[in-house]
Amino acid sequence: MNAEIRPMRTPAEQGLSGELKNLPSSGGARIVALREAAAKAFNDNGLPHRRVEEWKYTDLRTLMREALPISSPAQSAQVEAHARLLIDTGARRIVVANGAVVPELSDLADLEPGLTVQPLATALAAGGDLIARLGTLETGRYDAALALNTALAADGVAISVAPGAVIERPIHVAHVFSGKAAASFARNLVVLGEGASLTYAESFEGPEGVAYQVNSATEFVVADEASLDLVRVQEEGANALHLSTLLFEVGKAVKLNAFTFTSGAAVTRTSLYARLNGADSAVSFNGAILLKGRQHADSTLFVDHQTTGCESRELFKHVLDDSTRGVFQGKIVVRQPAQKTDGRMMSRALLLGDDAEMDNKPELEIFADDVACGHGATCGAIDDDLLFYLRARGIPLKEAQSLLVQAFVGEAIETVANDELRDALVERAEAWLKARA
Amino acid sequence: MAMLDIDNLHAKIEGEDGKEILKGLSLKVNPGEVHAIMGPNGSGKSTLSYILAGKDDYEVTEGSVTLNGEDLLEMEIDERAAKGVFLAFQYPIEVPGVATMTFLRSALNAQRKKRGEEEISTPDFLRLVKEKAAGLGISQDMLKRGVNVGFSGGEKKRAEILQMAILEPKIAILDETDSGLDIDALKIVSEGVNALRSPERGMIVITHYQRLLNHIVPDFVHVMHKGRIVRSGGKELALELEANGYAEYQQDAA
Amino acid sequence: MPAVQETVEQVRSIDVDQYKYGFFTDIESEKAPKGLDEDTVRFISAKKGEPEWLLEWRLDAFRRWQTMPEPKWARVDYPPIPYQELYYYAAPKQKAGPKSIDEIDPEILATYEKLGIPLRERDALLGIESTGGEGSGRARVAVDAVFDSVSVATTFKEELAKAGVIFMPISEAVREHPELVKKYLGSVVPVTDNFFATLNSAVFSDGSFVYIPKGVRCPMELSTYFRINERNTGQFERTLIIADEGSYVSYLEGCTAPMRDENQLHAAVVELVALADAEIKYSTVQNWYPGDSEGKGGIFNFVTKRGDCRGDRSKISWTQVETGSAITWKYPSCILRGDESQGEFYSIAISNGRQQVDSGTKMIHLGKNTSSRIISKGIAAGRSDNTYRGLVSAHRKATNARNFTNCDSLLIGDQCGAHTVPYIESKNASAHFEHEATTSKISEDQLFYCRQRGLDPEEATALIVNGFVKDVLQQLPMEFAVEAQKLISVSLEGSVG
């Protein structure tokens, strides 16, 4: 009577299983085995549904109605027209269209000393030390989005920064989708040597009105005393399904600051897994999520403190208009050796729309005693007193709301260190508010 | 034999590369005497008070401390308290949810029990607290609140003196009791301390400024510098320091 | 407030691994045959002389139970429960139900006396002996005592009857007030609610029934003491409390069990119904045997407690002090159905040794202008695991719902775990939810300060922990608060050093 009944396979699951019959063959025996294992895991477990705790609020079985064919290469002229995000930030830009690097749109020349940037496909063909790191950050726990990415992604960007190299100019990987509805998979690898420093940005965008699917995964290997700033902007077209996975392995005395901005896609799931296995690192994961219409966005975080003296900070801000749904699941785990851990997580949501919904699940799992950990979660409408105050000074309602929302998300955006990128984010938030008003 | 005898005390911060803070400090305190220890910041004054009270973070590497001939350094923190060591903290700790009244009674009875004495009866205790609290301007409301929780700086210091008055220590160590006090609060606290001067009790008053010593007039003044007492004298030494500052000692350091 | 010395003496008076309530009373008892099938259900129903509808209700539950899997989502780990090796009914042997206190087996009376629970009204008239210090008044408390599967005595029945209050074993209420039982039983916790509640519905043997009529403020605290005595016996009590419009009742519950090497199952269901303007305050001190320090023995406590704020402006408040049981699986909840209804949950959960606690609450906001408050204090020591699991939700129509949640965990020692798993779901923009949680250890500075004033490490820890849980202790009626405070210190025995 306790037997788990496997639910019927959905059309999407069946379609994906079909795609999984033809796995990419590049990268050598280890990578091929990884792909096969991931494909088998998907065939065994399928898409997650609400009874799978990590996907409780994002029932992919229901939300992903169909599997799309894997995208074919995009036309670079179209791509160039579509790639608008973060263009004036002075960053070195690499364009990935429909999951494949577009060399003619990418700035791969005159790399700073110690910096290697190449298409993942090239790196896979060459093999070598960098590719030896690919797939090493997977958690061992089944995650459907990541499994599909591991099995099907054949390209993306591979970056390595040599020990001690400080790369001043940010690198921006612009993911663009173009063309008819299809599914694109990209896998990126970013490896920072000891004491290296990098600012890395990812952006995602695509056409309105096309129900395309994007599945992206990026692995970050951050060695001792390295410093990584990550900025992500996701503004996929309104009918898109966007799944992304960010995996971090953090050495000792690392400074890591990650920020995600999400306002696109019909359905978004962003999973962050961070393994802190070096002492005395300071990491922060922050985000601003602005949704309208019937958008659904899920940010799920898993910060795993495995050793002593690390500090982690999370601050997520949701602004939910109309009938949108925001999901924040954040879990801080402090393992027994991780004494002196200092972990704080905060999720705040502003519900602007009458039918908006926010689901918060901040979680602490603590096995070490000498710790100071905490989390907080709030949700509610804009403070009426504040609104009244602004309106009494003659500011119209929408504008007053805009000002307050801007201040609200501003607190999270503030955490981005790079001035140009931060300004670009502020501008994106303003654009969202303007479109609303 | 002095009541409190600190002899050639060396101590460092616990741990392998812990910094040495006390470097051969000696001091004798007899019953009835009030000793002031003055010195620039970082000279080790607060460390001395913590070591006498038995805080874990320090390691004594050399020297001895005895209280009435008994080895103080061998004793647990609470055992020292029961033997009569009282530390008035520079920054009194908050203990939320534990009413000051409950705390005082628990402490008093724990000490009495360790000394093999009878516990105090409830009416006697209430009478005692009421009497001592009134003199220090401590309201009944404060006594009902959590220990030091929501107390102002001045209230915290007064509460420390109240605890001292009730626990009746043999040797009281007042660590920067004047810090954060305005002149009125300083007067109240000083009067409280003066009322507790007695021929049976020794006191060590640690302070950076001479100001406190106008109110609590010491019998001896010591200048502490780099973990040792570098000069001792009568109360006039404090005035000299007030006039000249610690510059002379800091130059030594350079 | 009593001084900490009392608690510490209590600690001293027992050795490690000594559970004060761990004695066994040697009385003859009557049991149902071992195991569970439809005949067991029929046996229990027949023993209770139940009407046909209730037998059918039970059988329906039993059939549903057979198709249900045991829930696995909680953070507790335990060996399979041998449902067919348990006895589902055990009653002290008596000719008929006791007509008066004097007919009760003196051994049982002695048991309750040992537990400090006065059953004899002449004792009870004097009130529960207060162990508190100055200021704790003597209150009168009506007691229903449940021994294994049956209620053995209920005090103050007559006086309560004068006020119109019904307070009796539920088995008796089935006979005397069938219309009330039929109307409300299973109306808050449906038969098929969850695995353990469904099992309870099939085999519940006794428990308390309370009905407070319209506008009545119950003249005294009502209390039930549960005692598991028999070996290999599950206890499945069922409590149903109905507060009719504008009424008020405060209800206390206490639990103990003998020390045994094997685990014993306790799967109770408590249903509360508050009609318009009514208020129910439900307090529990749960001290079932926790097992020894190696995790051998102890009660498996799988309890479903739920209150339904059915009427407008009704209020239900849960306060719990959980120190016992090997496994605690318990989420006293409030369904805030009526407009402007209020729910509260105040909890202290202490785990030591190898105990596993997974406890919390659900506040389901359905009505307009509903509000809820959750204060949870978890203390983990030894090698225990202590999880707070909670849900706060506002449904589409719950305009202006308000919740404030505060969950604090304290760790004592580096072999234990403290976990916080809150679910906060808002489907209404005007709802305002605030949640905060912290986990920390006892501050070294606080310990040093207390010890500098003369307290030894154990005294200092007890004092600080009592301070940590004070906000919740204050919610308990005086007598219970004193008992709970002592229990906290006893539970932490051996955790320091």
C-alpha cells in the first residue's frame, strides 16, 4: 500500500525522452557518461510536480505542456537586432544564440593575460583541464532542469581566469533566442584560479509572442581567495519558459556576490546551489523579481555551509503585479563542522495586483551550534501610510507607487558592485515601472 | 598576607599565537583599601578584570593570584564569585526574559549554598532589595524587567552596583564604571560605591579618567602600561595624570 | 516567579536517564486482542456501547486507513511501527464504569497522586497544590483522567453542570449528547485527514468532551491528564471541544507514561470548534517518556490538533510545552474561517538525548480581517533534532489577513540539530505577513555573566533557557507555567559540560 505510483508520462515528458535518444557526442568518455546518466535520470524520474518538495510551487509537469524540438542555429542579423540587454556597459560581450556561440558577434580577441574565453563546443572538442571541471558541481540530487541541460547542452561559454589574474573588464554573455518556437540548451563553465578576480554578467532575451524554451546552466568554480561578481538579467519574451541552474563551488576566503534580475518569461525557475567548502568566505545572493500579467517566477536557493567561518547573505525582492505568482525558496544548511557560520536570508514581497500570489519558504537546517543564522520573510501591499504621504504631496498614485517600488527593489540592486552594470539594472527596473504606468 | 595578592601575572589571549597582554603584573589589595588602576587604552586593564573573574578567553602563562591565601586561578568562575570576587562589567550583559529580581535571588542563593549558608527567605530578600534599590534610584519596574534589557547606560551601571550591594563581595572590581555616565549618574553610582566601602572589603577601580576618582577617592593609584604596573602612588598621582595625560607612557611605547 | 534553585534541585534529585514519571502501575487490565482488523474496531465500539452510526464511521475510517501510506515528509526517523503487534484497547478492569471516585482502583488513584494530579474532589476543592513561589494563587481545576484507553474519573461534574458546561469522557457524551457529538465529531479533522488521524478515527477509545453553552464563561479551568500504562498499547484519545457563541474556556492537557524499552504509539486527535465571539485557550504540557539517552524506548507521538474558528470574532489559542516523546509529530492549527477571527500558537519544544521533534502550526486565513500570531521557541540539546514546520496562508478572500511569526532556536552542544521550515503563502495582496527566525547558541557572554554572579554552568543554562522561553511560558496558566519551568530544566539535564 506504500508503493509509489508513477504517474502517467505527460506529452512533454514523452517528447523530451524522444530528444534524449540523440545525445551530443562531444567531450570524451566522461562527458558522454555524464550525459547518459542525466538522460537516464530524466527517463526514470520525469518532470517534477508539486509533490516533489523542491518544486512544490512550480509544478513543471503542469507548466511545461510540450517538449519542443531542439533549436537550430539562429541568423546573426536577427540575433544582433534582438540583443539589447547590457549593451552599453563596456563589458566584453560574447553572444550565445539558441544555445550556440556566435563568433562573429562575439569579442574573443585581445583577451587580457590570464583570461581564456572560448565556446564550450571548442573546449569540449579539445578536452583538457578546463573540461575536466565540467559537471563536477552537480549535487547528486535529481534536478530535472539540470539533468536535461547536462544531457542536451552542446555549447555555451567556457571561461577560465588564471591564478592571481584580475580581470577588470566585465565579461557579458548575452543569451539570445531567435526564430520559431524551439528549445535551447546552453551550458557555461567559469573557473577562477586562486586569487583571481572577475565580473561576469549573463543576460537572456528573446522575441515576444513565441513560446520558446530556454534551459541554461552555469557552473562557477571559485578557488581560494578569488573574487567573483555575477550579474544576471533575464528578460525573455512573455511566452517563454526559462529554466536555469547556477552552481557554485566556493573555496576559502572567497568573495562572491551574485545578483539576479528577473522580469521576463511566462514561467521562470532559477535554482542556485552553492557549496561553501573553504573557510572564511563571504558570499551573497541577491535578487529582484518584477512580474506582471500572469507571469510565474520561482527562485530556489540552496546554500550549503560545509566548513567554518563563512558568511552568507541573501536578499530577494519580489514585486508582483496583476495575477502573477512569485516563489522564493531559500535553504541555508549549516553542517556540523561549519562552526562560526553567519547566515542571514531575507525575502520581501510587494503585492501590487489583487490576484498576485507570493509563496515563501525560507528554511534553516542547522547542525553546528556556534552559529548565528536567521531568516525573515514579509509580504504585503505597499504601505498605505507611505502612499498617502506621497499623494498628499501631489504625486499621482501610479507615480507614487513607482517611487516606492523603485526604492524597494533598489535596496537589492544596490548590492551590485560594478557601476555600469548597476546603472543598467536600475534602468531595467525603471523601464519595467514605466511600462506598467 | 594581603587579601588579594597578584604576583608577576603574565597572561595571553587563548590560542597558539595569542598575544601576551599582561606581562608581569603585581598588586596587593588589603581589606578596606581602594586601589585605582589607570592607564591608556589597550594597556590591559579590562583583561586584568576578566582574568580575575575567570573568563575563558585568556591563558595565564606565569605568576599567581591568591585570595585569602587560596589559589584563585584554580577556581571555576562561579566558585570565585562565591569566594567574594565581584566584577562590575564595563558593558553589562543582557539576559532577556530573566527578571532582574529572579536573577539576583538565584545568584545570592547559589553563592550562599556554595558557602554552606542558609538560603535567604523571600521576605528578607524582598526587604533587602527594596532597601538597596531605593538608595540607587532603581525602580520596582526595572527589577521586574529582564536583566539589563532595555536599560539605559546609566541604569545598567546602577544595576551592577545594586548587584554588588546585595552580593556583598570581599573584593569588588569596577571596570570603567564611569564610562557612558553623565555627571548626575556618575554621582549616584559613586555614592552607591562609597556606601559599600568597608573595612572588610577591598576594591579595584579601573578607569581611564581621573573624573571618577573625584567621587570615589582611592587609597592608592596605579598606572598600568603595556601589561604591567609602571607607577604607584597616592590619590595625588591621579591628578598628575589628569594634568599631564598618558603621553609620557605612550612615548615609552614608541 | 520561583527561583531557579527549585528547578536545579529538581535536576539534582534525579540521575541522568531518570524520568520522574516512569513508574508502572500494577493493575489488572482488560485488552482487546492484539492487532487491528475490522473485528478490533467492532470490539472497541461494542465495549463502548456505541450506536450504529459511530461504528460505521469507525469502519469507514478503518477502510480508508488501509489504503493510506504513512506520511514521510517530517524530519523524523523511526523504525516501522508494527501496527499488528499493538493492543488497541486496554482498560483497567472494573465491574462497571465508576459511579464515584471511591469505586476507582486505589492503584490508579495512587498513580495520579504520584503524578501530582488530584482526582478526589475533596482534594480538588482545595485546588491544585501550588508549587510556585509567592503570588501564585490557588485555582480550581476540573480534571478528567484518562488511563490507557479509558477515562477513569472526571471531577467537578456537578458544579460544571450548573453552569451548563458539559465535561465528560467522549464515550459518555456519545450516549448522553449524541446530537452534539454527531454534529461536530470529524467536522474539524475529517476522517480521512491524514494517516494517523484516520487510524485514530477507527480505534479511538476515549478522551474528553467539552461543550460550553452560549454566553458562558467556564467557571474553572478544565484539564485532562493522559497516562499510558500498559505495555504494547497504543493510546488513541479523541478530544472534542465546542465553544458556543460568546463562550470562553481554558483547557489544559498533561501527558505521562512509564519507562519502557519498546516504543509506544500515541495517535490522538483534538478538535476545537469556536463559534461566533467564542474563545478557546488550549494548553498542553507534553511529557511522554522520551526514551533513554541512547534512544531506546519512548513514545511515538503522532498527534493531529486543529481548531476551527468557525464564527466571526472567534479566537483559538494553542500553547504547548513539548519536552517528552521519542518522536513528536504535531502541528496544532487554526482555520480562521470567521471574519475577524484570531489564531495563536505559542510553543516551547525541547529535545535532548536522541529525541526528534517535528512540530509547528498551520494558520489558514480564510475570513476577512483575520489575524494570527506564532511564537515558537525550540531548544535542541544532546543528539536530538528539533524542527519547526509551519504554514501561514491567506486565501483569495482573506482580505487584510495579518500574521506575525517569530521562531527562535537555541542549540546546546554541537551534536544536535535545529531546523526551521516555514511555508508562507499569500494569495491576497492586502494580506500582510511577517516572519522572522533565528538560530543561535547560548551566548558565552551571558553564561560568563551569570557565572560571575555565582551560578554554576547548569544553573546558568537553566536560567538563560527559561528567559529564552519566557514569552511562551507567560501564556500558560500559572500552575502549568510553574510545572513547565521545572520540566524545562529537568529536560536539559546532562546537556551542559
